[in-house]
Amino acid sequence: MKKKIAIINQRYGLEVNGGSELYSRQIAERLVKKYDVEVLTTCALDYTTWRNHYKVGIDKINGVNVRRFPVEHERDQSIFSALNAEMLHSPNASPEKADEWIDAMGPYTPQLIEYLKEHKDAYDVFIVVTYLYYTAVRSMPIVADKAIFIPTAHQEPYIHFKMYDAIFKMPKTYIFLTEEEKLLVQNQFDIRDKLCDVMGVGVDVPYNASEFEFKKKYRIDNYLIYVGRIDLGKDCPRLFNYFMKYKQRNPSNLKLVLMGKAEIDIPKHPDIINLGFVSDMDKFNGIKGAKALMLPSKFESLSISVLEAMAESVPVIVNGDCEVLKGHCMKSNGGLYYGNFLEFESAINYLLNNSDIHQSMSQNAKRYIDEHYRWDNIMERFDQMIEIMYNG
């Protein structure tokens, strides 16, 4: 009989484009070839409101059973903002205040937690993805003895909340996406005695991605690209401001192309082109033709968009304040990082004005992915971790 694996994540679906959510779907669709896999998640699609979008009950997506539970109330932004400000000011807040905060953070889905209490014994191993949300915080005390925890942690204020001390000490086993994440978590929570592995993710890109199709369809030729949520958390306003200042100082036909759902206003600028949510083929075609992929975020645990660009032999330019992103650049020699506008400007000009360097970095980026982010190797190690958990 196949071992039964449950994957717990706050959102799940083909339309969900968050990093940890996509990662959960990628591993689920591979694990189901060998195990009886079920995803335990919510009905939410939007991570800012947690509004119910999908139907309650069991769905099947690409061969994976998905059991959805309702979000009992959407996030009240005024209540959450007040609690969030209080927690950020006092990260050692009382357990009572921390409980208020996590319930307000959401997605508030107590039916999922009750289901775990009643059906824990029906599953052999639980894979809990992402530390931050209600789904992980409330499920971990129930499933910890069977849990593989994939926290997708990065350096951000929330990781320093005292409430997470207990959560991070509960699981028996960890999977980290990068060495930087491993060091952060081990140092923050003193869990060096816990079994762990650093696996990363495999990178899926189509073999037939065509920059020519993209350029023809959108009539764009010379451009940088940003792929992902367009919001404050990704530091997109800084990217917009830097790019507009860059264009003032460096007149050219260079564009900044944006792909993703916009949660903030985008400046009305002739050289900033927002394509919104696009198909996977348009995304990969667009990445393939870019001079570089930009990622201004300070807080990343891995960044699938950066890895996808590297897999397409496209250099990246990232925020050097993020140790993970900086690490990708330094280990691969396939990207550049910046800490201020002048470094941002220099990085772009260095790539645009040195074709030999651009070609060399493109090759380095692709080699980095081939050596470190292959699914066959990652899933073999996943199997080993599941066997260890199952056999105690």
C-alpha cells in the first residue's frame, strides 16, 4: 500500500502564483507518482483578503487530490494592521496577543485544524510548507511528530516574533531551500540538532521558449523584466523609482516589462509596461528575450523567477540586501546585485554595454541551474526524507 502524504499550504491551485504555493504544487505533482498524496488547504485565491474562491471539498488538480476548507472570515485589514503594528513594535508579545495576530493574519480556517485532529492517523507523513500563516502555526502542534517542515523562511521582521520559537522547535525534520535559509533558521531557533537537508527546487522551463514570439506579439525589443507579485512586499516602488531615474540619466529605448498581479499603483511611464497576469508560454518567452530579470525584493527564501531566468540563460539583477539572492549571484557568477541607485545603474549598464560579459554570465547562470536545481535529484532526496520519517 502506498504511503499517504499530506501537504499543508495556505493556498493551492493553477491560478495561484505565489512562490511557496507553486512549490507545493510542483512537489505534489511529483510525489503523487509514488505516494498517495493529498493537499490540505483553503478555498482562498487572494492572499490579501483570503476571500473564498474555490468550492469546499475535494478537487483533483493534475492527478493530485486537493481537500479544501473554507476561510471563516476574510482578513479585516484595519484590525490586522493595528495588531501587526503592535507585534512589530513588541515581537515578544504575550501568547494571547500572538494568538490574536495569527488569527487576524489568516487564512482563518479552523475546520482544517479540526480535520487534522480527527484524521491525523490517516496520514503517514505531513509536509508543512511556509512558516508564516495560520495554517502552519495551528497545524504544527497537531502533526509535529509526523512533520517535514519546509519553512521557506527569510530575513524579515516576522521571523523574530517570539511566538515562532515554539513552532520551529516542534517538527522532527526540516527541508530548506537554500544554505542561507538553513543558517538563518538554525541560528534564530537553535535547532542544529534537527535532521535537515537543503534541496532547493527543480526548475521547469519549456524547451521551445521563443523570444521572437514575445517580441513580435508585444512589439517590445529591448527590455528588462520583472515577474511576480507587484506589491510593497517585493519592494516594487523602489524598482519603479530607480528605473525612472535610470531612464532620465540614460536615455534609450530600454523598457521595464512587468508580469504579475498588481497590488499597488504602477507609475504611468512610457517605458514601464505592465502586461498583468500572462500565460506560462508568454512568461517564458518574455524572460527568454530579456536583457536581465530584475528582483528588487529584500525578503526571498529562494525566488523561483530568478531560477527560471537563469535556466533560460538570462542574467539577473537583484537586491543585495537579500542574502539568498546575493548568494545566487555569487555562487553562479550569473547575476549582479545592488544596494543603492548608483549600483543599480552600474549593474544595468555593465550588462548592456559589455556583450561578452553578458554572454559569459548567461552561460554561468544556465550552468548553475543544471548543477544544483534538477528535479530528479531533489525528488530522490525527498524519498529518502519521507522514508526516514515513516520509519521513525
